[in-house]
Amino acid sequence: MQNYFQAERKNQMDELDQQILYLLNENSKLSNKKFGEKIHLTGQAVGKRIAYLKDQDIIENYTITIKQDEKQFIRIFMETNQFATIERVINEFKEIDEFYKVSGHACYLVVAYFNQPRLKVFIEKISKWARCSVDSVVGSRKKI
């Protein structure tokens, strides 16, 4: 296990790391021992690998998935140069799950869980600085 943490491994992942990430993504509540049983490592070895993946910022955090009734992908197209203002306004909405500055036609991409009245408030508020395109999810397709 010592070779795994040597300098030449920095920012590289092997097949076991990939398996650990897959298992964490499926159920992060499992113990390191249970993960180890699935990939033929000791719980301690799994724990060291997870700590290493955190140190390398490969694992950013652990989250849960909350079932939402509504989901939107919102592309924001700036009409002014008030980027700091619109970023501050967008971050005021608790319904926003993800928020990215992007290249391409849009300036920002927002993933949100607005109900219809709150979506209307959001659109009205940002329309001072930008126009937007909203795609609402009508059905989920889970990756197999």
C-alpha cells in the first residue's frame, strides 16, 4: 500500500479508486469494511484510499439526493455587464442546486428546483440584467 501514496501517483487513480468512487456514489453510508469486502481490500486500506481521494480533491463532499417535484435547467444570457450583481441575486435563491459560469451561447447554467410561483419570481428578478431559457424536466431517465 505504501507505493500507492508515492509522489508519482499524485492526481492519478487506478481501478480500485474508480471502484471505490462508484460504490461511494451508490451508497456512501456503507462502512469501509463493507466497501473492502466488495473490492477485496481491508477496511483500513479503503479508508486510506478515501482519505487520499479527499486530499487530492477528487472527492469534494458527501451528499444525499432529495426527491424533488420540479427540476429546471436554466440558461442565462447576460444583456448587461453586471455579472457580480446577477451572481449575487442568483445565489439568494435556495431552490438553486447548481450554478455554473459556462462558455458557449449562455453565460450561466443553473440547475434548480423551483415551483411555478417561485420560478416566476426568479425570472422577473434576473430579467433586469439578463434573459433566460428554462427547460423543465418532465420525466427522469436513470442511467442503467
